[in-house]
Amino acid sequence: MFSKGNRLALENQIDQARNQKQWSLLLELIRKYAKVNPDTLLEVLVKAEVCLATVSKERAEQERYELLIREQEKTINDIREDADQSRRFREQIANNITFMREHQEQANIQLNQARQLLEKAKAIEPTNKEVLAIYGRLEYEMNDPVKALEYLELFGNPFESGKTFTPHQTKIFLEAFLIRGWCEERANSHDRAFLSYNLLLALAEQTFSGNLSHVDVVTRPIVEQALLRRALLRHPSIGKTVDMLRRCLTAPIELSANTSQRALKVLAKVLLRDTCLSTYQHIPGDLPSTISSSNSAQNNDPNSPQNMYTPQDETEEALLALVNLEKYIGNATLSSEDLLIFDEMCLGYSRKLQYRSVVDVYERSLSYQFRDIHQWLQLALALISSGHHWRGMLIISECLVRDPLNPQLLLLAAKLCINHLNKIHDGMEFCHRAIESIVGSSRFDDANPLSAEKMWLARTYQILGIAYSKKATECKSYSERQEFQELALMSLNKGFKLDPRDSKCAYHLALLYADVRDISKGIKYTKLALGLDHYFSDAWNLLALLISSNKQYKLSHKICLHALKDDPLNINLLITKAKLELALDETTQALHTYKTAFAQFSVKVKTLPSFLDSESIQKGKIHSGPSSVHSFDTMSDTSRISAAKRNVSFDAGESEEIGSGGPNNDKTKLLQTLPSS
């Protein structure tokens, strides 16, 4: 028979085993303890805890099998052509579903055993705080947050009594506050959940010598979850959410990799998607930055001010968070949700016009999803944006091998050939292939004017018309030039007939009529384009040029002034305005306008990516594109129209919103007063 000292020593060993989750040793110690004190509260609680620990283990296995099944189903979708391999994967999925159900049944059995044990403990001592806390956890595990809250309300706050608790009791009580917060979240009581998490953190800090850095290993996961859940709550403002996420990441506790990854991912998403410059709040002085500089590893104190970099805006902070998040990835197998961080990084770098960094990010992402055609297409677009048009074209050509009937890929290839590679004939071939693909598609509905296929077909004819128009400018023979101009006119009319709301198609028709010296039709289609989009700066510029061809310089100048109200730094409009001011003998004003245009051109050149090492541009040739500024004589109609024509640029992949800015009364009145010829 045990003495009192031996019984106390055995109870201490039991408490230590509970705290360290040594369940096999704990059951052996409980059997010894039951010989001395049978059916005591300690014995029942320990057995209930063992059951709940088994439930957690079984559910972890169940989640592992669920993830494995999802990955196998995704693999089957990628290898549909291989019947034998698909059959083997389906057999594996069936076996995994059987194992998953076995773990689920075992978890349900353990939950029922835990309920019986806790009913017994409740009969022994119904007001015991430990019993109420474990009962609340049981109801939460059984997916009944309402009953869990009932027990946790009776649980109250045992720390108010001033008693001293064992480490394991402290862990159970703090976990009860965490579960209470979870249940309040399930009930959409985010304010009460916020109070529960704050109380948990305050009690943990009070228990462990007034500093969370002293929290032991057993209690640390609970404190981590409280910090994370508090940050992920629905706060009254985006600034509050960002502040809570920052405090979670800079808490004086060593966060686990999963907690850090989730907090960094949410912080980057909130900063990129929901925060603007006017609502962004800089990192306060009392809060250390989450990002240290590259040489922090060489300094003993990485949190010293000289090793910390403070982001200047929301995009910089989001990028720094994503860079830190990428460090946690390594060579691990990533889910489709985890791979979204590369898209977020590219979004941030694009806002900073760092297209070379976008290329690097997509090249790294391809090591995780090499077969994803979408990632290859994004890499091609990034290469095009950074000036590497030949490399972009090579990738698009390889994508077309896998998906030869994709109209988006075909039109993107056509755009590259026409705008950048000076391969107009190849661009026309891609357009013809796109037309055959769209018309031959089973989803093509000629009776539906708003079908997506008809929109693609309209865009294809528009691009084909632009290609013919550019081909006409290269012809030296008048008959050949006239032939290509007729083909361009026919293609653009087809595109405008398919989509009469396309302002760009109307604009290109006006440009073509202006090139063939049909000023009245040029003005007509320019007015149509502006009626569809009042903020179309290129159309306003073309209209001013067409009006000035009839020597109506004052009216053209008035048009430029109206257009510059919405786009005051448009270089083409500024140069047209300056030329008109020279024609009106307003030399001083023309000089001022030229200076404004030159200053804006200098800013634009600095923000554009460097093309010096681009293989797409031949030495000794001037790059002509949407950013080029061409000099022309106001008194010469031909040079004016040609200059506007050379500044044409289009995007095969973009989607315009017709009339997105809404009608402008002043501009509408101005259009109504303009002559038709």
C-alpha cells in the first residue's frame, strides 16, 4: 500500500506525463494510481484526455488521406489519355477512401468513450474547472459550438481565484479560452472572440513572468493560435487587420512555420487587394519591422535599426512579406492555393514596373508546375513586357503546339508579329487560323450577338484589318497599296459589324478612312468611337487632326483642350496642341506646351523597362510603338495622319469596358457641334 508521499510523487509523475503528452506512460501510471485510489477524478480525466488525444491523431490521418485523394484526382485529370495509369490511380483512391472512413469511425468511437468518461467526472465533481474545460473541448470536437459555449461560460476565469496551477492545468485553461474564441467566431460574434483571445494572451503573459517569450513549449501552440486567430478576425477596418497581422508576426515568441506562412500570406493579400495608398498606415515606431535586411545574418542583433528596412507603401510591404513567405517553401510539394503566392508577387512587381522580377518569379514558379500552360503564358507576357519579344514568341509557339486552337494564344502571337517583330505576314496567318478556330468551334452561335466567340471573332477581324493597313504602308506600288487598304477596310467593317460597341474598331476604321483621304467618313467613325468611349485620348487626337485638315485650327485647338482635361499629360495630344498653337501664332504658349510634353516624355522613358539588352530590337533602328513620339507638320495633312497611324497600338488580350467613364456633357455637346466633313 502506498504512503502519502508515494501517492503525491505518483501524481506529480502523472501530471508531468500529461504535460508532455506521453500517453502510453500515462496509462501505465494511471493503472498504478487506480490500485490506490479507484474511480478518482484524476483517473477519469486522464482517460478522457487520452481519448481526445486519439481523436486528434485519427483526424490528422483523415485529413492526410483527404489531401492525398484530392491530389490523386487532380493527377487523373492530367493523365486521362493513359487508361492503365488512370485505373491504378482510381484503385488507390478507393483504398484511401476506405482508410479515411476507418479513421473517421475510430475517432467517433473515441469521442463517445470520452463523453462517457466526462459524464462520470461530472457526477464526481460537477463544478470542477478542469472538467468544464475538457467538456467544452469535447463538444467543440463533436462540432457543437453552442453546447461548448454553455460549458465554457460555466468555466469562467479560474485565474481570478489567485490559485497556483500545475503547468498542465494552465495549458488546459488557456486552451479553453482559445476554444471559446473559436466558438464565438462560429457564432459570428467577432467582438467577443476578440476579447477571448486578448484575455488568453494577457493571462499567458501574466503566468509566464510578464513576457510571452518565456512561454513553455507545451503552451506555445495555444498562444500562436490566439495571435493568429485574433489577426484573422473580421475587424472594423483594413488598417486594424493589417496592424493585428503585424503584431502577430512580431510577437516575442518563436512562431511555427505554418503560423508564419499563413500570417504572411494573409498580410500580403490584404495589402495588395484591399489597401490603397490613402488608407495605408506605415509601420509604427514601437512595432519592429517583420523584414530584416540582407546583411542581418552577419549582425548579432538582427532587430537593430541599421538592419531593418521600413516599407514606404503597401506594395513594398506586401512584396517583402511574399519574399519571406517564399523562403518557407523550399522544395516542398505545394498545393494550388500555395502556388498563388507567385501570382501575388507578380502583381506587386507589375505595380512597381519591375518586369524583370516578374520574369524571375514565373521562372521559379515553373519548377513547381511545369505542365501548367497558364504559367507559361504568364511568363511569355512578362517577357514581352520586359522587351524580350523573341523569347515571348518562342514560348507562345510552344504553347500553340499543345493547344493549337486557342484563339487567345493565336491573337497574342499575331500581336507580337505585327507590333514588335515586323512579321506582318506571319501575323496575318495567325489571324486566319484564329478565324478558322472560332468559326469551327462547337460553341460558336451566329444567332447570339453577345457570345464570347463572336467577341473573339470581332477582335480577330480588327487585328487582321490593322495588319492589312500596316502592310499597305509598306507597299511602294499604288495598286498593291490600294488592294491592301481595301482588304483592311473589309476586315475592320466585319469586326465592327460583329461588335458595334467596340470603340477601338471604330477608331481604326476612322484612321483607315483618314489614310485614304476620306475625311468625312473619318470624322464620322471618330465621333462613333468617342460616343462609345468619351475618354479615348487617341480618338480625340485623331479628331483634332482631321478637323485641322480643313484649316479649322481654332476648333481643333478647342478639341485638344477638352481632351487634355481628362488626360492632361498625354504626349500625342500635347504635341498636336503645340503644333496648332504655332499655326495660330501663339508661340509662347506653344513653347510652354512643348516643355510640358518633353518633361512627360522624360518621365515615361525613365519608367519604361530597359531595352538595351533586348534581342527583339535591331541596332540602328528606332523602336516605333505606343510610346514613340513622331514629329509632323501641322500644315501637312498626310504627315499628320501618318503620325497618328504610326502611334496605333492594340492588345489582343485586353477587354475594354464600353463607356466605362459615363457620358461627359461638355464633350457630348462638342461632338454635336462638329461638322461632318
